[in-house]
Amino acid sequence: MGVTLRGVTRGYPGITALDSVDLEIDDGMSVALTGPSGAGKSTVLHLIGGMDRPDSGIVEVDGEELTPGRLDAHRRRTGFVFQRFHLLPALTVLDNVLAPVLPRRVDFDRRARAGELLEAVGLAHRAGALPSELSGGQQQRVAVARALINRPGLLLADEPTGNLDSSTGREIIDLLLALSRQYGMTMLVATHDAEVAANCDRIVRLHDGRITSDELVTPAADVFDRLGGFRP
């Protein structure tokens, strides 16, 4: 799913979060959004994810503008991973992965797909555990599996390693990159971590709500080879 922002501005009382931002992202690309706190990284993700609306400008995903009538369908095709894991403490790992699709009719076997995703993130053996019984890295892996339950074409990750140690954080980023490639997803990651950013296809730097630089880095295929052909 390609993404386009044209002249996008978003402000809050006393703050201009984004100031006439233009951005185009090709289908299947992994992009790191970097910059200091308050630069506008999370706002970009929220607008692309349909969780917020611009004051002016256009946000397009997969060639269509995100109008109010399209938001529900768009959110179902978009996966979200946040810094905080947001797992439901009373539910098992399996049920946390299933939670986004339990209220809706779907055209796939929910439990089979959840099991497949837990296998992909290396936690099939913990399907019956509660979140409190998992490490931080394991909880984030559950959150990744949950984000993919609808087989999204777009994955948005907001500081996904922020609550993890550096080694565990690297494992999560490698996992996200491998899964995004396997499932053909476009991925945007907001991060302060230069090493995380360097492993994406492209780095977009923001400051005071504007893009200050935009550069291509290691192609996805090279990153995948560096991971030893890892298949989740």
C-alpha cells in the first residue's frame, strides 16, 4: 500500500505539529521517521493510520484519500504497534491476538491465523500464558502478532523498541522487517534510535513539523540477506 501526503498541516492549541508536509512512500517500503520529541513523527503515523485528521492537505493510502467514510475500512487494513504493548491483562496471549477480530465477521479461521502468527513471532508455546507471565520483549511480540491478525497492507510502529533493552529492541526490529517483507507490507516506524532507522529502506527526518531530510539507505533485500534469510 503506497502512502502520499500532500500539503498536510495539523495543529493543536499553541502547537503546529505538521506544517505543509509532502511525503510519498512506495508500496512495500520500510521507512523510519526520526527527529526530536515533538518533531511530528507520531502525528504523521496517526494521520496515515486514520486515527487523526489533518487541518488541511490530503492523506492518500493505496491511491485513495482518507475521507471519513473510508476510515473504518482503512483501519482494518492497517496494523498498529506502539511503545506500550496495550495487552489486555486478563486475556491469554492467544486471546490478545484474536481481540481485534472477535467483534467482527471475517473470511478466515481466526484461531488458525492467530496460531500461525504466534508461530511467526516465536511464541506458539506461550499461547495460554497471561501477559504478566511474559517478558517485555515477548509482550511486544504478542503486540506485533495482534497487529497482523487482519493481514494489513500497512504497518505503523510508534517507538516499538522504546520500552525494551537494546538487544531485545533489535530483535523486535529484525522481526518487524522480516514480517513486513514476508507479507508484502509497507511499514513506517517512528523512532529515536539511529540503529533502528538505519535498518529501514529510507530515513525521513522531521523537525518542528517539517521534513528536513529524506534519504534512501540499505535496500530491503540487503537487510533481509543480513538477517541470514530469516523466515518467521
